[in-house]
Amino acid sequence: MTIGQKRRGRSLPLHVVLVAVGAVMGVPLLYAVFSGFKSTDQLSRNPIGLPDPWVSSNYTGILGSGDFWRMLGNSTLIAVGTTVLVVAVSALAAFSFARFAFRGREALFTLFTMGLMFPFAVAVLPLFLLLRSMDLLDNPLGVILPQAAFGLPMTIVILRGFFREIPAELEEAATLDGCGPFGFFWRILLPMARPALGTVSVLAVVGSWNNFLLPLLVFSQPDWWTIPVGVQQFQGQYSSDTARVFAYLVLAMVPALAFYSVAERQLVGGLTAGATKG
């Protein structure tokens, strides 16, 4: 038996596991896609077969609705605003924790990390009262600001670990060339930390896109509903039309899947770089 055959034999169980995991994840998605091309009557008579005939009006009807595109725009606006805010604030905070020595630094950093153990559900009532007192209900800032606040702990932890691995000699050389702390942060550190910044940006976008409870709490008017809230409302409105609900769910997933397929390399690269440095 050749070396190549031995290697293939050793990797065969891993490939089998990967195929099984891919099937578990992919089959429900394909089922939802095909179910969206059926009528509800077809789903009742033949739930696992191919559509016959194919009913494309479920998808075209939703795509022709202004409500779907409005919710898609709302989700995009909130996700982008949350990501920009959380990455900008976290990068500055992580830079301070990683590159400056000051009294109480570790205690303050520990306080931030404790935010990882704080469940959002506990803060629902006081957060609602705070947003109401600040007149931020039915306002996108009422979702963006809390999402950014709850995203700070994880983002600071990730960026701080990456920033600490940047050699101190590089900062000393920049200082000798007349570069101040902020200049070093902006011109040298951020470009070198691009993989880590990409990783936390992807995590922030996905977290914001999938958030359901906070937009449901803040937005009482449909003008600012996001995709997850729209899915829940659509299911309630068309509870008897299961096929159209499937079509809506598939279309709601497409933007997130498209974004992840584009950002996958950046996310994996950032995690790999962090693991290598660690």
C-alpha cells in the first residue's frame, strides 16, 4: 500500500463525518427551497416529492412586495450601524488594554469580560424603560446602541488578544520615526489586524441580522421591522399557507447566506491567524 493510499484511508472517516454533517445541514435547506415552489395542497399530498407543477408565484409574490424589501433594508442598516460602532469602540478599547499599562487595567478588563456572562433576557425590562425615557422606541438607534453594547465584551476580548501579539519592537520603531500612539494604532496596528477586524465584523453582522427579541421590543410600528420580526409576523398572517411561509423563510435566509459565503474566507483567516498567534 502506497503512502497516498494510507493517507486516504486515514482521512476517510473524517470525510464521512463531514459528508454526514453537510447532509444534516443541507437537506432541511433544500427541503425548504423545494417546498416554497409547491402549493399547500401539494405539501399535504406529497411532502417530500418534487413540486408538480412548480409554483413560482410564492417567491415572485414576496419579491414583488415592498414590505420584504423595506425589512431587508432595515436589517441591513441596523447591522451595518451596529458593526461600525462596535468595531470602532472595541478597537480603541482593546488597543488601550493591550498596549498601555495603567492602574486598574486588569480589573477594568475583567469587568468587560463579565459582560459575556450577562444574559440579554435579564436586561429586557430595564432596557425597555431606559430606551423609552431616552425616546428611542421605534428608532433604529434603539436597536443599534444596545446591540453594540452587548457586542463589546466579545469583540474586545478577541481584538485585545490579537493586538498583544504585535511585537513591541514595531511600536518602538514607529515611535522613533515620530509616530504617536494614535498614529501607530491607525497606520500600523489596524492594517496588521485586518483578519481579526474582519472576523469580529462578520460576527457582529450575523449577530445583528439574527437578533429577534430586541427589534421586537423596540419597534411597535411595521415601518422599522427587521427580517426576523417580519418572518414571525408573516408566519402569523399566512399560517394556513405553509408553502408561502417556506418561500418567505428561504428568501429571508438568502442575504445572510450570501454575506457569509463572501466573508467566509475572512472569518476563517481571522480565526486561523488568531490561533496561530496564540
